[in-house]
Amino acid sequence: MYKWEHALDIAVQHKTHVDTVIAYRKRFLAMYKKEETSEKFKQFSEGMNVDWETIKNKIRAEKEKEAAANAAQ
């Protein structure tokens, strides 16, 4: 768990959920009162606004897509 760099690499590779990884990383760091130290996370989060409603909708849509794919098998 908490393999943040790997999660970000996968999100960037697939060009989706980058905002999701960034948002959860920010929440994690805030919970422990830590500052961001990863240059990679700083680069990708620059200018990014965290919109939890959009993130939740993307996660919901992804789960529905997976469920539909599993049901079709």
C-alpha cells in the first residue's frame, strides 16, 4: 500500500486518474501534516485543482465499466 510513485506512473502511462492519485496523495500528506517532497508529484500537481466530485464520478464510472465487462464474460 501507499506505493505513490508507482500509482502515479500507471496513471500517467494510461493517461487517466492522474488527478485521482494526486488528490489522494495530497489528502494523505495533509492527514500526517507533511509537505510534498516528490518532484514528480510537484510537477504533475502544479496548477491542478482537486475536484473530489469529479474524482468520485470517474471512480464510479470505472467500477461500472469493470462490472459490465465482467458481466459480459
